[in-house]
Amino acid sequence: VGREKLLRKSIENLNGIDRYDFVFIDCPPAPGFLNNTAFFASDLLIVTVQAEYLALNAFKTVIDTYHVLKKEYGTEFNAEIFGILATMADGRLNSAKETMRIINDRFPDKLFSTAIRRNVSVSEAPAHRQPIGIYRPESYGSKDYSKLADEFLYWISKWADNG
């Protein structure tokens, strides 16, 4: 009973957690216990989607799961969708542009203007057990994530001012 709330309780009870402004929980784009616990542990969600048309199905599943949890648990479920991040984006492809247009049409003001471009270094960094900013700091991937961090901090400050 209450297993979906265990991650939130664990994070809240971590020694020194008060020193952090943000805790990011990375999850696969699939429904299931891991995502449900991450949703419950979160105040804000950044939902990622590959900038490819077929990836919209997985994205829709994540969004549907979010709505089911929100409806089922009501006020116990505090998470809100803060933003949507396009990944593996190739701005030269019409399919990527169309996917981002569809998302922006359905979720106005949620799609980050920063997209993480398709980049080999982003795929290689985990195999070297390093974040992209250390593994290949001059790569497009590193620059995209740095730009995303700046955009996130901008929008979170606006959100905090309104909340």
C-alpha cells in the first residue's frame, strides 16, 4: 500500500537534501511502476520526446499515464507538466519539424525552445560514465544541454514568481 509514494519519501529523508534546489529523475518513456513513483516524487515534470513522428505514441502514453494518476489520486498527486523537451532532433528533417509543431499545437507554451540535437557524443558519454559536459564539452550535445539548463533556470524563476 502506498508504494508509488516511496521514492518521494526516500528523497525527502535523504541526509543533506535541503542543500539541493533540484533533483532530476530520468525515466524511460514507458508506463509502469518506475515512472509512477517518479511522477509521485516530482513537483514538476519535464517530459522528453524524440523529434520523430513514431515517438509521439510513447509520448502520448506518458501523458495519458500522467492524467490517469492525476485523476485517480487527486490532491495527493502534486506533479504538473512544466515543460516538454525534444530530443534527438534533426532540424533539417521535415518529420522532426512536424513532430515539434504537433507537440507545440497540443501543448502551447510547454515546448522548450531548446531541442537536444542528435549527437553521437550524447550516446557515447554514458558508456564512458561521464556527463556530456565532461566527456565532450565542445560537442553539440553539451552545448544543447547547457542551453537547456539556462532556459530551465529562466522558466523556473518565472514559475516561482507566479507560484
